[in-house]
Amino acid sequence: MQTKFSPARPVRAEDVPHVDLEADVVIVGFGAAGACAAIEAARAGAQVVVFEAAAAAGGSAALSGGEVYVGGSGGTEVQRAAGFEDSTEDLFKYLMMAGGPGADEARVRLYAENAAAHFRWLQEQGVPYKGSYLPGKWLEPMTDDTLVWSGSETAWPFSAAAKPAPRGHTAMMPGAGAGKVMMERLVDKAVSLGAIAHYNSRALALIVEADGRVGGLVVRIDGRPHYVRARRGVILCAGGFISNREMVGRYAPAALSCTMEVSAGNDDGSGIRMGIGVGAAAIHMDQFFTTLPFFPPESLVKGIFINERGSRFINEDAYHGRVSQYILRQPGRRAWLLVDNPIFARPEFFPDIHIAAVGETWQDIEAELALPAGALTSTVAEFNRHATEGRDPYFHKNATWLRPLTEAPFAALSFCPEDFPACAFTLGGLATRPTGEVLDADGEAISGLYAAGRTACGLPRWGEGYSSGMSIGDASFFGRQAGRCAAGR
């Protein structure tokens, strides 16, 4: 009997000593993807069992702001009530840009055409939404409002390709962390439909039949391996790999500079490794989301970022994750946000930010930061000249956020690595069809194996294009597709 297991090495069916559990559809992970897969599989008449490594359901989604990125079809009821029209084509164009060079057009088209209906589906499962609109720039609402601007919709170059509309739809809960409410409702629905959940149950390896079909799973429960047969399929919803520093170093080394993980703690890459172990292709593994949150307050968006050469490098009105990607790529990962007295503030999510320099002139700031003589001052002078004219010819910052930085005292807020730790999670994962079927290197489906959420590479697959709500939108929508497909096998 095999006693040592590795996610990267499947167990042959002929080596399985006995079957401890059996179900039609076996799901690994009870986060957003796993819960939605369980709901749809159970509704399709399948017997469903879910294994969750943690002591409770929810995954990383339960720690999130609870936003889903939806729109199109003329707008959700919340968008329309707030006066926003959102065409399917505009949502499609935005998502294609957000997906970057490797955007999956078929996946994006399916999501764009069904996103508004998916939002209604979430409501039908009991996820509460107040239905109100919160203007301004927020990382996530501190109120119980629903609709927020959660990406780069109004920022160049996205605004030049697709008509902007707010698409972040947040579950109703005052304060941060509304993902908890969302996940409570989705998990309750899955269980009410008959899905059986096992907690403190870690998936160890896939079981493969002689013909190559994935036929089950080995799971550690109460300290010993249990052999689980999956009559119709296994769905991997085990998260990404940000918590596995060895994998991060191998696949996404640029993320090693991000010292804070956005994870519930079990994003160890085991689901991805299980897929790779049976021949699955893993794609866009170098991509990750990161943030050094510099707003709210939104007044800080009117400042300008510079690097150690005293040069600007991004339009500051872009989504905070996109700005952070550019910060991480600067020489030495050194960057400062320049502000003047009327817009000076400390970021609400990092109030202890280091103020690297304060002065009565920009020459004072330049000297205190020890930048090349004339570099910062010439950058600010040129920015101020253009901002006075209401334009930003080099970086195309929206006129809403343009104002010259002329009122002393002036300050530089440090976004250097020693002063401001970056947060991150991974975006790469297993290649799948929109149905959730996992693909091998030849693009062929691996029989019996499905994936969704961050174990799969879904809609969000380019760090520069990420928007808040894309992960949960992708996980919940494509988790549903995987659940239906596996149940109907």
C-alpha cells in the first residue's frame, strides 16, 4: 500500500487498496469556485462531495471584498438604476484588454454575454445586494453599497477602447470583507442541495484509471489516507500558489518581492500540481496581481509617481493593481508619490506610510530624496505646465485627476520596498475550456478532470489588466460551468 503521496504523482487505480468514499462529482476546495460548482452539479442531479483543507468553507473569497465584476446586456439592474448603460460589446472589449496578450476570446465572450444573468443567479442563491451606487475611487466599499468603479474603466488605454461603466458589484455588508457574507450564502445553498462537505481534509493525489481517465482522489482525513472514487469527475478548485514560495520562485519570481500574501493560507499550488501530474498544461504562470494601495482618499490620485531617476512612469488614475505592477518594475523597485499641500493625505489602508521628504520647494524634495539634480524638478515643472492646460500628453491621465502641484509644502510618500510591503496572489493555472475541462499540452481534454477558480487560468490572467471582482466573477461563473459539465458527463 502506498504511504507517501505527492500532488504531482497520481496514484494508479490498480494500486488503490479499497474505496472509502464514492460520489458522482468530487470537488477539491470549498471557496467560490467549489461552492458554485457544487450548487450546479447538485442541481443537475449529481451526488456531490467536497473536500476542504481548512476547518471551514470560504477560501480566499471569504476574506475578500466580495466584489464580482459583471455588466453587459445593457447593464445589470443596479447599473441601470444608477444611470449607467453597459453594452455586452463594451464589457467584452474591456475584458479582452484586461486579459492581456493571452486573453481567451471564447471564455471572454461567454462571460460577457452571460455576466448580467450570472449576477441575477447570485442573487437567487441568496447573496444580498443593497442596489446602491457609491461614486469615487475605492479599493472596496467601507459602506454596504453595491456598485463601485473597480478597475481601469475610465483610465487610458482602456477608456479609449470601451465605453466606461462601473462593474464592481459588492455583497451587502457594512465595512470591509463582504466576501464573508457571499460565501456563507453560497456554501449554505450548496449544502441545502445535498452537497456533503468534509473539512480538515487535504487532497493528496489524483487517482488515474488504466485508460488515463481521472477516476478519483486520495484525501487525508483524520491523519490517514482515504480513497475516493469519482464516478463522473473531479473538479479542482484548490486556489493558486502564492503560499508556495518555491513555486513562486520557479514560475513567478517577480512576485517574490511581494512579502504579503492575499490568501486564506492554503494557496499552496497543490491543485495545479495535481493537474500537471496527469499531463495538464499550466499557462501564464508568471502572472500575478499585486497592490500597494495608494487610495483612498482619492485626492492622492492627483499626485504623480516618480522613480529614482525622477521620471514619471504611469497614469496615476489607473487601477491600483496596474499602478503597482509598474512600481515593481522601476529600477530598484523605488518609487515615490509626489503631492502638494491641498491633496496631502495618508492612504487609509496604510496610514503609517513613510513620508520620505517634505519641503517648501520641489528642489528641497529632490535633494532630500538624493535624486539627480534637475530630474524631479523638471518632471514636476513639465507636468504642472500641461496640467494647467488640462492635458497629460505623455501618460493620458484623465482631466478629472489633473491639477498642477504648486502649493507648498510639498511631500514625497515612499512606495519603496523597505517602506511599503506589496500584497500579491497568482493568476496562472491549468489550461481549461470554458466548460472547466482541463487540457493537456496538445489542447485535448483530460477525461474526468475539471478545474475552476485560481487553480485554472481564467479571465484574469494579466497583472496589468486586473480589476477587483474579476477573480470572484470568474471563479463563481466558471465554477458553475465545471459543475454542470462534470455532472452531465
